[in-house]
Amino acid sequence: MIPITHGNTPTLAPWLARRAELPAVLVAALDACAEAPVLQGECADVLDLLVMLGCDAQTQAAALWFALAQAAPTAYEAQAGALAPELRRLVDGQQAAEKVWALHAQRSGAASSEGLRRLLLAIIRDLRVVFVLLARQLARMRTALALPDPARAELARLTRDIHAPLANRLGIWQLKWELEDLAFRYLEPDTYRRIAKLLDERREDRENFIRESLAELGKALTAAGIRADLAGRPKHIYSIWKKMQRKALDFSDLYDIRAVRILVDSVADCYAALGVVHTLWPHLPGEFDDYVARPKANGYRSLHTAVIGPRGKTLEVQIRTHEMHRANELGVAAHWRYKEGGSADAEFESKIAWMRKLLEPRADGEGELAAELQTELLEDRVYLLTPRGEVFDLPHGATVLDFAYHVHTEVGHRCRGAKVNGRIVPLTFQPHSGDRVEILTTKVGEPSRDWLSTHHGYLNTARAREKVRAWFRRIAHDANLAAGRAMLERELKRLAMPNADLAGLPAQFHLKTHDELLIALALGEVNPGQISRLLQEAAQPPAPPEATPALPASRAPAIDQSALSIEGVGNLLTVLARCCQPLPGDPVRGFVTRGRGVSVHRADCAALARLARRDPERVIDVSWGRVAAQAYQVDIELHGYDRKGLQKDVTAVISNANIPIIASSSRMFVRTGEVEMRFTLRVRDYEQLSHLLAKLVALPNVVDARRVGGR
């Protein structure tokens, strides 16, 4: 590995001198930055590093435009409108990363640093931005001696915690070792100078020793008929210090200050080369590791041995195939997790592997790879911040209440509100990556049973729901029973089904008794929508094999003849009565009208009772048959307290449920501030209506939402 060298302060002059051979997108950025002398050194250094990494002209140009935006925002804004969307996205990604740098000062330990690295990858949508960030950080570190001590120390901590580990995970060793060494130099100057002095005192001797060892080893391998590539393996200062700390060794006890690497063509050649090494030089007992036969947990494969080399000095030898070397240095099996001690995370590792693909040579054009990245790296986690800057990741779609339970169980139990980026939000709010979430709690609190209902949308993670269930399991059996009974009665009342037959319900949920069903309802293991759906199905006979769906053609609720079964007669037109608007599953009776066929009413309809008293002979038995794929008209009523935007929120919930609104009305009681809203809707069945009512009653200021009809 060849270290990056840099002498005098670089400038953009060499780049500008080659403008005729450069892409137009890069020339435009160079011309813009050439007018800002303060950018010359850093920009030139960043460009050199990006070229070394094989980054494209768009990435190089984006680095220059961002530098201009930082140093001369007015000049940048004057030209930003003309930038291509892709270029603007790369610049915006660098600006988004500034959030992470701002949060870094608030971090608390290695766990938070890991979270910030994850947040960085979450908010950057175009992953080429990461290479620009690494290159710019190295350019800044190279000139950090000119900064005041506090600023230099903060820059070094940021490098140590964020940039160096990312470079390590990407396998960009040219940047990784220099970032680590510079950060170590600024944060631990005394230790750095001591180790550097020990290395300098032996540098010439060590280099001569490595050359002598390689020559002797090369001859032995050639004589054995083994084709191999040999190299001295550099050891940088920070790595030496880490090993001294990890193994509690003195500098003189380190075997791998002098090290060589052997790359061969096959696994058999690995062991053959090992035999040559051990024949040539005596090996040190206890200093041999076979990671080929027994790879490390992360897939790292290599043979490691330590021997007494020429002149009686210790020498570390690593032996691996070319394929193993590529995998260890850049592949999924790279040993960054062994070095850093991070936890396994398949999703995060997948993203890192895709980022590594950007480093691979590609002759087929970059557009196809960019398209792959857009589809493969769709984020399915959100990375959220606490007020102290700690980072937590949750599944996509998690609510602020899920976040509260993720932080701590007691925080979730006592949660009564939340702020996202300083703004009060409902507990059902789903924050986005990078949002700062503050949970508002009470001193003594307990979860609400409504949190367990999937209809209300408070909790979307199984982990949080299980914590709430566990809390309710700890309270008395009688309290759960009473709560379940109240929930069931409330649901039946909302749906206007007070006399529904519940006898067969427990068996549907593999429960033995009605009480077990009520407890399961209280604990959220059964939800009201499931009960309403089963009640509807229980009221219907088995569906015949053929299907003849029909949709109502007008506002008149005429229905498919197969949806109802009329005792003793057939081929009669049936219509749903507007007074009570029965739904599939309601107990119903029919009334034979003059000229409109059979009008179907709920059995408890007050209008039907009046008709029956007047013409009892025209009342006939009707039952629900196969329910066709059609809509049914129903009235619902909401009661609550007025607030700005209430009606807009209510109609939005109905619209999001894909339920048509046929008619609506509302009235306001000025003296009390109460409001009453009434909607005529077309719903598919009980389950859809149940879901809708649950969502409506969860809205702020809504006290009650229920189905209504004549009785």
C-alpha cells in the first residue's frame, strides 16, 4: 500500500491548465472556485484524493461546488439554479451531512458515535457523497496544525469517531491510516511522538531487514515452485498503539512491527508457502493462527505466523490467496468489525457492501450502477435523535410512541406527548431520519389500552406492543375482564349492533370462554375489527361457487339479489331502507312496498315497527345471503370540541380510507364549543366501518364517533 504524500500547499493551477481535456461539468466548477483564493489548497487536495479513489467528474465537481457554498454562499446561490439535478443532489448530500457534524459535539461514547455513522448513511441518498466527505476531512486534517487547539481537537475527534471508521469499513486504506494517524497525533501528541520516535530510530534498520527477508523468502518459494507476490506490510502509528493497548504489550514486544505478506494463487499454495516459511525460519510457539481452515466470524481468511527471521529478529508473516486478500480488504468479510467491535447488522452491512461496489472498476457505464443503488438501498430504517444527540434506529413507519418505548420501557409507559424538531406532534406521528424527538412524560403514568389497537395507529413495532401487553398482564384479572367488556360494548355501540350474537366468537380465536375473549381484547391480542368481521361472516350462509358482483348504479341503495335471501318468494327487487341503513351482518326483516319491491330494514328499526303495526301481513323474513362486491350506504355521527382544522382532519381520514362521502353536515354549539358532524358514506362492510370509526375517535378533540340510524 503506497502512502499518500503531500508537500507544498496544492493549488488549482494544474487542474486549470488541463481544462481542455476535462469534462465540462468539472471545468465549470473549477472556474467558479478559481475566483475564491481561500479554496485553492483544500479543493486541490480533495480533487487529488477523489481521482485516487476513482470518483467520476460529477463527484469531483460536487466537491468544488460545496466548498464554494461554504466559503462564498452568495456566489454559490447565484449559480446554483443552473446546476443539473444530479449535481445539486450531490451538493445537498454534503450539506445534509453537516447535521451529523453539528451533533457530534453532543455525543456520549462509542455507541452514539456508531449511531451517528448510521445516521450519516441514512440521510445521504447518493452514496458518492461519502467519498467526498472522507477526502475533504483528510484535506482538513492535513492543515489542522494552523487551527486553534480546541478547533483542532474537535476536528480530530470527529475524524476518529466518524470518518476513520467509515474509511475502514469501505476498505479505503490509503485514507483510513492517514485519518487515524493524524487524529491520534492531535489528540494524543505525547504518545504519538514517543511511538514515532521509536519507529524513526529503527526505520532504516527495519527497511533493510524487510528487504533482506523478502529476498531470502522469495528465493525459497521459487525453489519450491510456488509463484507468489511478496510485500512488506506497513504498520501505522495508531495501529501500533491500539495493539499495545489491546494486548498490554510494550513496543519491544510487538512481533508485527516487521511484517511481510505472501499472496499466492490457491489454498494449497497457502499451506505449501507456510511449510517453506517454517522450514526457512523457526516459528514462535503460540503465534500461529489458521483463519483459512477456521475463518473468523466475519469471514476473514488468512494464515498468520510469527518467526525468528534473519539476524534473529521477529517477523510476522501473513499468507493468503489473491481472492482472500481482495475479500479481506474490500469485501463483506473485511475485518473492520473485528477491529472496531461493532454489532452485527445485515442491513447496514449490505449498504456498506454496495458502497464498496463504487470503488470497483466498471467499463459498462455508471448509469446502470446508479440505478441499482437507488433500488437496492431504499431505506427501511429510520434514525432518530434524542435531545442529547443520541441516535436510535427503528423500523420504517415507527411512531414517536414506538420511539419512547425503544428508549426505555418506563419512558413509554409515562409518555403523554412528543415534540419533533421542537413542534408538538400526536403520538401516532411517524418521524423521518434525522428528526430530533423529545418525549413528554408524566411523573406517574400508565399505558392506554387504545395503544394496543392497530386501528388507532399508536404503535407499529411488535417490541413496543409487547411491552404494553406485559404491563396490562401484571394488573388484576378482573380489571382486564372489565376493560375488555367495556371495549366490546363500545365497539358494538359504535356499529349500532347492541344485540349481536357473540356465542360462537371465542372458538374463532381458539379460546374456550367468553371471558378469555374479553381478556384477549383488553390485551390487544384480538382487535375490535376482527370481531365485527366475524359477526358479519356469521350472519351469512356459505358463498356459492359462482360470483356475480354488482355495484349500485345510483344513490338508491339497490343491492345484488344474491346478497339477500327472502323466505318463500324469489325474483323480488330489494332495496336497503334509508331510515336505518342495514349492513351485512345486521339482523334484518323485509317490508313489501307498493312498486319498489322489498325494503330491507334492521330488525330493531323504529320505522319498521311503525309499518308492522299498520300492515303486519306485509312484513316478511329476510336474511343475508352471499354479499356481493358492492358498497352500502351508512350514516355516522361525530361529537367533539371545535378546533382549527377539525373538519379538514376528519374528511382526510375518511378520504385516506378510500370511503366515498355522499353527504355531510355539521353544526356548532357556540356556548359550549361543542361540534356535531354527520356524514353519509358508502362502506364495504362492518370491518371497514370499524376501522374508520376507530381512526376518527383517535383524532384530537373528537369525543365520540359512531354509526347512526333510525330506530
